[in-house]
Amino acid sequence: MTRPYVTLSCAMSLDGYLDTETPRRLAMSNAADFDRVDQLRADSDAIMVGASTVRRDDPRLLVRSEARRMLRRDAGRAETPVKVTVTKTGELPTDAAFFVLGDVEKIVYCPRDEAVRITRALGGVATVVPLADRVTMAAVADDLAGRGIHRLMVEGGGRMHTQFLVEDVADELQLVIAPFFVGESQAPRFVGEGRFPWNASRRARLTETRPIGDVVLLRYALSDRFDTHAARLAEPQGPPDGEQPV
């Protein structure tokens, strides 16, 4: 069974941070880029974030554009992609936007030994899927393939990006660079420590550099599936809606 095509999507500061140390969320991008991200969501079958992102940012993970939602409906799809997260502890607020917004399936992956407890804690707000003692992104991708997911968008945070990259499961990275520094050592970073497959001996292939207002999109091919996927996927459409896609 073919795994989903996995796109990592991230916006970071010039010094590699995703946000500030404080709970206040820092917008890294601009309206035009938020609209690009909305298109990427609309093109995806599922969107994945880490449990810490659910707790810290309370993301909605919805397709914001009505036109894009309508196109999905016309194609016989749900208005917004399936939502996916991973947890070891089950410490997820059941009133989070991840769970309560969007008439789509919510999937929570967890270690096998914790499945009963986490299922009870979530109280039916999501489908809890136990995997092995340690949840890997390869196992998540394999399970999603069995659920009919062909395109997976990973929106972070840093731990999720690190795991997908270290395991060499990602096919593409779309990285936006904001024109400022954060400079806070405890702020969340794009990735953590790890043995990454892309290094001085194996460089990731840069396929696109696109200025979007005051930010820059860097698009990297991380697998040999990139070219086929890029040729098939339509270019982003629709005017910016000016609203940050959280």
C-alpha cells in the first residue's frame, strides 16, 4: 500500500523559531501566504499537528475559503481535511478547536498500552488508534494510507517536523522565512536534534524560491515522488482572504 504524499509546512523566523516563549501566538507570515497555506490545506486529505501544538496554539485546521470548501464538496469530499494528532499522555483538551470544529473525522494516534486510558479520557471526541509501544511517523503514514489518505499535510510543531524528517517519511518541505528574529532560547524551533538524512553529503533539492510579500517560500523535494506530485497538483488559486489559517 502506497503511503500518503507528505508535505511539511512551516513558517519560521530568520533564526529558526516558530513562535515566542510566551503563550501569545506570533504571526510569522502575511495574508497572501496564509492564503497559500489555505490552498495547501484544501489540496490535502488530512492535516496533522503534534499534541503540544493542539494545547499551545489551539489550531482550527479548517479550509477557510468558501470557494475552496465548495470545490471540495463538489468533488464529493468533506469541506475540510481529516485532522490527525499523536499523543503519549492523552493530555489533550476535549474542547480544543481541533476536536469541536469541522464536521470531519479526528484521529488520535497513541502507544498501544495507553489506548484504553486515552480513549476514556477523550470521551468519544476522536478515533483513538493504538500503534506500537513507540509511535513512529512511518506507522502513522501506513495507517493513514489504509484509511484512504493520499495527501498528508503536516503543520508542526517542531517535534512533528523532526520525527518526519529523521524517519525520512516526508516527500516535500514548504518552508517560509519571516523577515525578523525572535532571539528567545526557550521559544519553539522548527526542528530539534536528530540524525537527519539531509546533510552535507545528501543535500535536499531546492525546487522553488518565491517571494510572497515580505516573506520567502523555499520549497524542497525530499523524495523521488516530488516531481510526479508537483506536476499533478494545480497551482494555488483565489485571492488572499487576509485571515490567518489557524
